[in-house]
Amino acid sequence: MRGARGRERGAGEPHPSPRPPVPAQPCPHFPNCAGCALIGRPYGEQLQLKQQRVREVLTCFASLSALSVPPVIGSPRAFGYRNQAKLVVRHARRGLLLGIYRPHSHQVVDISQCPVHHPLINPVLARIRATLDRLEIPIYDERTRTGTLRYVIVRVSNWTKQAQIILVTRDRQLPQARQVVAQLRRIRGVTSIVQNINPDPGNVIFGTIFVPLTRETALIDRVGLLKLRTQAGAFLQANTPVACKLYDQALQWAAPTAADVAVDLYSGVGALSFYLAGSAKLVFGIEESPLAVVDAKANIRLNGFHNVRFHVGTVAGVLPELIERLERVDVLTLNPPRKGVDEEARAAIAACAPRRMVYISCNPGTLARDLDWFAAHGYHIARLQPFDLLPQTEHVECVAALERRQPA
């Protein structure tokens, strides 16, 4: 998990996906929405396609071509699993749209009744649409760069059944802000409303400034036995039940002991760090997002851990300094963004020479590239397991275990 850098299907990311066959699950947005490229296929077939995709990527590298790819571990729910919606707001002839971009365009397809959304999200979106219409809130026009409201994000806690609304605006001015907040606050389950200011053109959803519009600014959800507090803009896996399976697998392969020192890179709000902390002597998390580290430190107190420390900064900047203070690193875990691990970070990881590594990736292509690099720098790629966090989409998450071949 990580800070404000989630790389899942969102409002600001057009998808070049082919038109799927007619879905077995009714979808009111089919075939105009291309976000769920596999929605017309039986779920078992989807898992097979994702397994094959991972296998094909690995065979591009000689060091990985013999690595076994087991069946993809699926989701308990193929629909209704997604705990967040990130949607463009746009005026159209037929009314207000809350949706995503069509592939290769900036035309918006309304998906306010998306069947993969958590059941709490669509009713909240319906009330938001009605409120924006009733109060005639000016909607941002990207051609003229006029108007105010650009995106609406709804996040829900599967545990508390509470929701957070994030309104992304062009500037600090939110017309009729008091009325907007008062009416949105009346929506059942909504406990937190936050404004984000993003003046920059383009498809990046969040700007750097978050302004609380209610006293509460975060959600608390459970991942396994952990309670995780996340503020607006912090990253949390979109499918909580599968995230639990994924972290269980990562912990099993990391296998920390009571004498081990562990480092968790791209640690986000701390989920994997805390999984490790239940068995390890010490755990150090490194995360680039200050927002996520604030949440991670709050989660230390929330879960009662005393052997976890979090540091703000890049891997290449913080890890070498941390290694100078530690005698050794026994276990290292990493969960980078879609672009994978950059060259400086890979060099810093190799220099600290952990005995075991566990790499979690949301992009098989950059995962294979990085695994090939580590294979050339003294590590054996022992095993790999794919997971399906986002059914109906082409996304596949992987966990890989690495073992050092020779002493540092």
C-alpha cells in the first residue's frame, strides 16, 4: 500500500481496451464503458487469461522463462468488490455525468451505476449527482478551463460501512460550500468530506492540497486483523478480501523470525509493515508520501505495535542512510507503483543485500524487468503467485519471492 499514487482504473486514466462481449452480469454502461475489458467472460476464463498474461511476460526474459506461474488466486466477489470510485464530472446534453473517459478520448461515459462498485457507492453517487444538479455547482470545462468541480471520489470502508467523499476542484473556491457539505453530510453512511485542489490541466486526479470540509478526514477499514486509518488521497487496495490473501502470502514467503530486522519499501499506510511486525524484531517502513506516513504512524498507535518505524523519502535517498545505522537487513519487502523500481532504488536494495525479498507488483511487465535485474545481481527468483484484485478488468497483481544466492 502506498500514498497518493494508486495506479488502478480511475477517472483520469483512459484505457485502450477492446470492446468486450455481452456481459453475463447486467451492466447499464455496456458497451460504452471500456473499464471492464473482461466483463463478458466467465470468471474462470478471466483467471486463465490473467495467468497466461503473466506467463507470456516472464518468457521475455531468459532468467525467468522457467519460473512456474500457478493459477491466479481469485476474488470472493466478481462484482460489488471495489471500495472506491474515481469519476470525472462533466456536463452533457442529457445532464450531469459521473464517469470515466472513453479510450483514446476525453469523452466521458457515465458509470454511476457500475456493477463492480461496492454496494454502498452507487447510492452515494446518486445523491451526489442530485445535490450538484440542485445547487447548480459550476462544473469544470477542460477546453476553456472554466468552472470549478473536476472529479468526485467516493471511498468506503467495508468494515464500518462508512463513506468518504472527495471533491476535486480547480481552485479553492467551491460555490455554496456550506450547502454542499450540509446536503452531502445527510447522505446515509457519509462521515467525511474533503476538498482537493488541482489547478493543473491533464488527467492526474489529485493535486497536493487537501482541505477538510468535515471534522473527520479519514476512513478506518480492516485488513485481516489490522485496523487501517487512511486519509483522503492515501492509497488502499481496492479489493480488501483479496488484499488479505495477498499479504498473508507475502508474510509466509518473507518468513520473518523474532531475531530478524525487516525493511518495507513503498510502505504506504503500513499494512505489510504491520504484517511483518507480528513476527520480526524490528520493521522499518520507507514511503515517499508524507500523507501516507502520517496515516502509518497513526496506525502504529491504532494497532498497538511498538517495533515499527516509518521514514519519509525515496528508497534511494533513505535506504542507504538506514543501512548505515543497522547491522543487517534480513528481510526486505517492496510494493512499488506501476512503473516499478527505478535504477537507483534497485542499486540501493542490492547494496543492503537482504537474505530474502518479497516483491508485490501491480504491473507484470515492470515486475519481470525488475526480477530479471535482481536475478543478474545475486538473487534466485524462487516462486511467484498472481492474484486477482480487480475482476472484470485486465489488471493482475503478483507476489514474488527472492532469495540471495551468495553471502553479501
